[in-house]
Amino acid sequence: MSITNIAKLLKMENQIGFVLKVFLFSALISFLIKYTGPSLSIPATATNALIIILLPTIVLASVLLYRKLAKSL
């Protein structure tokens, strides 16, 4: 498989390329969590658990709100 074939697979128009990008990004995040996560000294508190659980939702809501406001201008 040549580099041009890999580049064609990674184009957003191609559904297989999109799935491959999601898979690779997920694998990278999993690797980082598994091998660098234990070296982080985050105490197991209720506050930290809430932050970890709610932060992705808050970030996504903020991005969507920004996009909606930007589109309406």
C-alpha cells in the first residue's frame, strides 16, 4: 500500500477514511490514558469526578452555542 493510497483512504469524503481516522484517534487516546494516566497525580475526589464527567458536555455545548451564534450574525 503506497502513501498515495493511504492519503486517499484518509480523505473526509471517503467513509472508510473517516472511520479509520476515528479508530486511530481513539487508539491514541486509549494509549495515552493507559500509559500516561497513572503518572498523573489526580486525587480521587467527588469534585474531580464531576469535572471529568461534565467537562466534555460543557465543552461541546459551548462549541455548539458558539457556532449557532456565529451563524446567526
